[in-house]
Amino acid sequence: MVNWRRQGCAFVTTVSMAAFLLSGCGTATSNASGQTPDTKSIKNQQSDPIRGGDLQLDMSQDIHSIDPAVAEDVLSDEFVQSMYDQLVTYKGTTNDIVGDVAQTWDVSSDGKTYTFHLRKGIHFWNGDPLTAESYIAEFERMLNKNIASPGESLIDPIIQGSTAYHDGKSTKISGVTAPNPYTLKIVLTKPEPFFLNILSMHFFVGIDPAWIERVGDAAFGLDKPMGTGAFELKSNTNNVAVLTRNPHYFQKDEHGNQLPYLNQITFTYNNNTELDAMRFQRGETAFLGFNTRGIPSSAYHQFVSNPNLKQDILTSSAGTIWYMGLNVQQQPFTNVKVRQAVEYAIDKPLIVKLLENQDTVANQPTPPGVFGHVDDLPSDVNYAYNPQKAKELLKESGVSLPIRAKFYSSNDPSTLQIINQIQSDLKAVGIDISPEPTSWGTFLTLNAKGNQASFLIDWNQTYPDASDFLYTLLNSSEQPANNSTMYSNAQVDHWLDEAQTDTNQQDRANLYKQVTVQVMHDATIVPLYYGKYIYAIQPWVHGYYINRNLEEDPLAHIWVDSSHQ
């Protein structure tokens, strides 16, 4: 598949994958839901890294913005993550939260006050010091209406005083203060168990407001960034972007070696995915990872069938669910038995086979490896392919056959292939859907209005918690932009609202199980498959790994053999 939707942002890829990869490390506590997504998600890991060398990389689209508050496409995030530092980040391939700029932090007993103790001696590339005020400045930019940050909804109204600042009723965010230059205090309006996961996102970095005032917002987001990260932007012109090593970067690897190892990375924009694959095979580019959305679908067969290329492949599960949405306010899907019939009528294993077995069959909205996924889903809502059962439910529904409805989607070849199979499966039981494919952007715009009877779409993980899937896609407060099936269940809303603020993880797991069972019974979402990352890494590239929570290749941790420097 080729599209990614996430938290109001549209993402484009080539095989049904994108990368969320780690560039920082630190020391602190971990969250209760820490898991290792996939033991195969590390490539060519060795203990004696070599410093130096340059990398040549392709990128599948040009950069939209490198302003941390504005960047929303996955490639722009790649650059932001490499040039800036968050308070916290993820450890290796896991869901464990560790410190980046924050050495330690404290959380109050009521779960509403976070106090971060920052590392001292960190400077921006221009020599200005990084302090707690650097993070306050970024929170203010995210809440500034003129900036129009896509991450604004992640902190407003959860941070105390965020709404007042956003609405221009206050000149300060009352809930974000700096008791001293190296202490940052954040007060929430209510507990949010996954708040640290939110802070690990690329939006929440330290910035230099004096620099931004000097160069202006436009230049700051194009070719004049100012960060503290592992790499500095040397240039961004003519579809070529060059990053160079920050010699004063504060992070070190587990052996005490200063990061990063590489001297320079050159990205060349190229929208010809076949050329990307060819350049990799000739050894001209280091990897087909996040930068190119993985191995191009047109070259997938060649990679898996060629012994030399196959050994370069790196795979990992991805926090992505592709599903067919059934609008409960649109005929014929107002009838729950019709919706349940659709669940039984679609041959999901066949769809996965059509996708070259690059993905896995889905049975619920929350993917495996995400906190809140239900391993022991009851059989009556764990729908298996059963067209006879679908026909029985349609008969019980009392709806006259054949049932007709429009089916909306994007118009790329992989999606249309799946649409055709779903159309065939449903027609076999008496449901006649009419495909309405459009461009991905047009489809998303129309879908956000909540008036499509049925549609094919995906949701990609923002943080490893079921809230990101269940609350976002199914809470009635999220209608129509995210909850575009227009599903509304007061009991489900209550459970989801409770899970948003409950600090007991076992209680939250129980709540998410109740929600999952109920929404699968109500059958407004037809889970189809969970995505995978499928990348190719040159054998002379070491230290590459995948963390699906972050949107970057782990550039700070990569090194190359001396013969390739």
C-alpha cells in the first residue's frame, strides 16, 4: 500500500511502510508499556564503530519544512529529528522512554506535574546555550495561531493555560515554567499516562528564539535552522540537502564514543522509485529506509528473489492499521447486522497475499506491540472469513438484497487492487459497492467531512498506546475528521475518557479490552491488515535499526566500513 494517515497529516510511501527511527539516547526511567517491536529490526550491529565517512542517500520527496513546529510530512521530520533534541526519546528498538536533553524527571503523585532536570553545557550550533526557556519558546510557537502547528492539538487543552495562550487571552502559558535555567516544569489540566510519549515527538524540541527572530520564520523553515542535534544543515538547494556532523554534539554511545560517527550525509530528491532501487543495487546509496519509504514495490520481487539482495533486507512490524470504515449514519451501514456481515465477507488472508505477504491480517484497531492490544479477543468478535455467515446476517438484517453503497479510497494501483478484491468478496454475499477513487489528498479532505458511506483508509501510530487508535478513531468527540465512521457509543466514550486519565496501567488495559470488544461487536471498523517496514541496508552500513515510534533513520548511530569512507 502507498498511503499513510496520521494525526491530521497525510503521508505518502511506496510499499506500505515508513520509518520511525531513533537518533538520541539518555538515562532515565522507562514507561510501563515498553516492548521490543521486532528482534529483526537491527542490521549490522557491531561494537567497534569507525568514525568518519560520508553517505549518499536518495529521498522520495522534497522537503516541505524543517521548522519543528510546522514539519508534518515524514521526510521533513527526518531532518528535524537529526538537527534538534527533545526532552525525552525512545531507547533503541523499544517503547522505553529515556532522557535526551532531560537527564531525569519527576512526576507528581496526581500525575499532573512533570519536572524535567536538563543537562547543562548544551549549545546551539551558533554557541547560544540550550535552556528550559528554549523549550518554552517551542511550546509557545506550537500554540501560536499564526504558526498553525499541526501538533497544537497534542498539548491544547491538556497543558494548563494552553487554550488561553492559543486564544490570545494570555501572554504566557501558565502551565509551562522555568524555575531556573535548567529546570522545566509542565503542569497538566488532568493526568495523561502517555504524556512522555507525546513529548518524544519531533514537535517538542529546544529552539533558539533569538535566532528565529533574526532570520524570520520562512528562512528558519527552509535553509536557516538552528539546533543542537547531531547534524547541522550545510545546504538545502536544488533538490539536494546536505547535513554535516555537529562536532560539539553532547550525546555519546554506550562505549563512550561521541556521536555522530559520520562526517556528512547528502540527500538527493528523486521521485523515481525504480531509480532508487537501481542505485542501491549499484552500491551508490546506503539504504532504502525511511528516506525512500523502504524498498519500492516495483523492485520488491527482485529483492526477495535475489540471494545477494535478500540478505540486505531488514523488516519490522509497524504500528499501522488499514481498515474499511463503515459509516453508521449512512445507509445501508446504519444496520449493525449489515456491518457484521461485511466483517465476515472479506477474505483478509487473500488481501495480504495480494500484497506479497508484506503485511499481516488484522483483527482489531490496535496493532500488536502497542499497549492495549487484546491478545485474547473473544471468538464472536474475532471475525474470520465466512461468507455463509455473512449471508445469514444479511438475511437477519431484513434489508433487501442486493445492498448498494459507494466505496471511497485513493486511486493508487495497490489500493485499487485491494478495492477490487473487497468488491468481489462483498458482491458474492449480496453487497454491491461502487468504488469512488480519487487522489490521496482529495480523498482525505472528503473523508474528514464524515459523509462517506464506506471507505478504505489507514491510521499510523503516533505513540505506542491504544488511545492513539481507539480514542482517536472511535470517540464521538473526534467526529468527523478522525472518527469518520461517525461511530458514537456513550459507554465506549466513557471507557475511553477514563483510560485517558487513569494512571494505573492494568486498569487502562482492562478498559481498552472492553472498548475493543464493544467496537468490534458494533463493527464500524473492518480491520484488514497491519503494516510492516521492509528496508534494504548495505552490508557496509552498520548500526541501522528501526524504532517504529519515531520518524527517522538513525543517522546519529550509523557508521560505515573504512573501505567505504
